Amino acid sequence: MRAGVLHTVPGLVPVFHELVGDRADLVHVADPWLLATAIERGVTDEVVDAVTRHVQDLADDGAEAVLVTCSSIGEAAETAASRTGVRVIRVDEAMAREAAELAGEGGRIAVLATLPATLGPTRRLVERYAKRAIVSATVVEGAAAARSAGDQVEHDRLIREAIAAVTDADVIVLAQASMAPAATGAAVPVLSSPESGAESLVAALRA
């Protein structure tokens, strides 16, 4: 089985390759321009068109499904799926479903992100599934700058501090796959997207 994986952060290529392992033949594409543009100008028509081209190219290369590992362009991934007819999986979709199930009716879900560009798409996705839950969304200040400077330790520390500061939620959602290593330090479930996203891709290939 062959699958495509579209990244905006090249450093996530080995993460997802290891998570999927030998269960699929993976073709990775990393395009940092997509995230840089989403941060600077939002998910523009040009971003949507570029995501669509990547998805179609991966399908033309034999991919039976495509996983998009960047939550900031998740809605563009859905548009690409409708345009191409290719099975496209948002990395954070399974996480959003799990958050809704854990929170239940009237529960509280806290969404944390390091980039404002990611906060909106992930919050809207969570709200789509958790229609009867209360969803809050917060940017972890300084974490993105630390990661850009190559300081992963500080990036993770800031995220752990933000997780520990959440006191009014039944479940915490980390909006970006790059936040997963810091998913600790809370009395409630802290969900990240890499593992569930990879499992969703494998399940789609087997379906």
C-alpha cells in the first residue's frame, strides 16, 4: 500500500515515517512555503491551490490516501480532497473526535497552539465534533520563537507550563504535531496528533 504524506515542517518527516513503519510505502513531500504563507497571510487561494497540486501529484505517484500533517492548512486539505477525489486525512481529525468523546456533553476542551495560524483551524475542527462542549483556545506565547531559534527545550518547557496552567478543562488538545513531545503535566488527558493521525492513515489504506 502506498500513501502520501504532506508536511510543512521537514523535521516531521522522520516522525511520521517511524509511526507508520512498514505498514505502508510512504512518499513524503515537505513544503515549508505553505506554513510560512499561512502565518503571514492566512490560508490564501494560492495555498489551497498548492495543497491541491501536492495531493494530486501524490495520487498520480500511486498514493491511495494522503495525510496532511500541518493543522494550519487542514481546511485547505479538505478542499483539496473535494477537488481531486483523493482520500485526504487531516492529522488532527482523529484527535478532535477523541477530545469530543472524552469531554462529553457540557465538558470543557482547551486547545493550545504555538501559532495563531493553527489555533483557528484546530478550534473549528474540535467544535465540529464537540458540538455540546465548551471550547477555549490559547496561543502559547514564545514557544514558536523558541522553536524557530532551535531551542526545543525551551519550546517544550513553555508548552508544559501552559498545560499545567489549564485548570478548567476536561481534556487538553495540542493543535500542532510538533507540540507532541511536551504532552505531559496535567491531571486531565492531553491529546496530540501524530500517533492518531498516523493510525488514521493506515486505517484509510486498509479500508
